[in-house]
Amino acid sequence: MQPVPTASEIAALLRDALADPDTAWSLGSFGALAEFMRDPGEAVHPLPDARLGLATARGAIALTPTADLRPVAYETGFSGGYNHAVALCLPSSACAMGGRTIVTELGPDRAAAREEDRAAILFDLGLGLLAVDACVRASDPETIAALRAGVGRPVFAPDNPIGPRLVAMSPHRIFCARIGRIEVYAPIPGPNETSPEGPHTHVLPQFLRAGRTHAATTPIPDGFVPCGGLHPPHPYKDAMGRRIGFDPARHAAFQTLLERWGDPDLLAVKQGREPSRPTSPRHARSARRVAALQVQLLGSGSGGGGRERRGAGAGLRPHRLR
């Protein structure tokens, strides 16, 4: 079994990741996700309270790690490649948020990452998710009135006026979980536009209908739910999923995380050892696939070319769909 983490270990993991501009963050569920990332030279502002996190002009992350937070490092293999991340999990009995299924006005956002946003009005979009409340926030009277016009109805209902106006309004998007929140200030891209390279959100109704907390390919321990994740630099991909030359230092850095925070039995399978307990055949195949690919990459020193697409919610970081 994975050693029980101490509060100081978890805080160190989060602080180290926050200090690295090449590490991205996500918070959400299968089909609804907020992502926070920043450029190396981007201006960063500390939070005005005791939470771990930071803010930029494009978004913010504020973390409140709890005693039962469990980081889970993992790799998932697929044909021709693999992904990696550290899922931030809570026990299924302790992760529930509001679970609202209709648009609901929540009042002033007193927990906003920036003090200037704490008088703005927060609205839960009512996506009915277990571990996250997907919200929007507005301060100007016109946007507040438009959001209030949709209160009490499902956001995707044909008669809800919010949907057709959401892109034009582009309110702040605020995804909240028991472990913290991610805020996105950048405008919502239009139908023919792509998501920005900085903080952004995804809400994908076709995936929400599955009612999953995470993809089946993600090896989350029984009894736990991933609420978010941190995404260290990948050995052969940049932040946009484009291939780069294989970086052995990035590979070694994540293997250190995997040794401490990964499933010891899947790590044994990956290393060709006998696990101490039966493992999921799907996850065992994935571990072997990752191992074989990494042997090739370490030998060739190249990641090839092109760009990979990431599964929606697979690592709590999907490909860039609006």
C-alpha cells in the first residue's frame, strides 16, 4: 500500500508545483473542467489570505488541502503515447459539493481569490456533479440580470436564456471543490475559436451524461474521487500537447513522483515485478505499455512530431474543447 502522506508532505508537493510555471493544474470532473496555467514570465500575485495559490491577470488557483487529501500519481498509456498526472483525491464520503441541478444564485463570492472580486455574484450552473460546483461570477448589473433570468432551470434547457448569451457575456468561470478552486477570467472562445493557451474551462454535455467522476483509464483507488490534478511537465510534450524532443530530466522527475505517490502494485507491474495484490487488467496493460514506450524514448531521445489529443477527463485535463 502507498504510505499514508503527512500534511507537510502534501503541502510541500503543492507548493513545489505552484512554484513551477511549467506545471498546469485542473479541477473538475469528467466532462466539466477548469484548467490553470501560466507563462514563465507572467506576472504572479500572491493570495490575500492563508490559502496556497496565486493569481495572474488571466486566472487564479486557491488550494485548501484537507487532512484526507490523497495525491495519486499515475501514467496512462495509449497507442503511440502516454499521459501522466498527479490526481488530487478525497474519500468518496468527503468530496461532495452542492450537487445542484438547476442554475442557482449563491450570493457574493466571499471566497474569491482576489479581494476585488469578493462582492461579485456567484451562480452555480447546476451541472449536478459530485465533487465540483461549476459556477460563473459577474459584477456588472447587465450580466447579473441575464444570469438571474435563468435561475431555477437547468442551464442546458431549451428555454434557459443563459446558454445563447454565455459566450457574449463571458463571466468569470469559478470551479469549486473541497480542496480549493480555479478561477478563469479570460473570455469564452466563440464557436469558431479555440481555447486560449492560458486558464480556460471545458463543459462537455455529451460527457456529463455519462455521470462519471473520471475516465475508466485513470487508476484512482477504490473509495476515492479525483477532485483535481497537477500536471508536471511532460517528457515529450509541451503544454499544448505538441511533441518535443524527449527530456530525460522531466522523465526522471515524474518517476520520483510516481515512486512516492503512485500505486505500488501498478509500479511493480510496470517494473516487471509481482504485485502484492491483484491489479485491474486494464491498468496493468496500460502500465506495461508505458514502460515499453519509455524504454524506446530513453533509447532514442526523441518524442517525434505532431500533437496528441487528451481524453475528456482522463487525467482531469482534457483536450481543448469548449
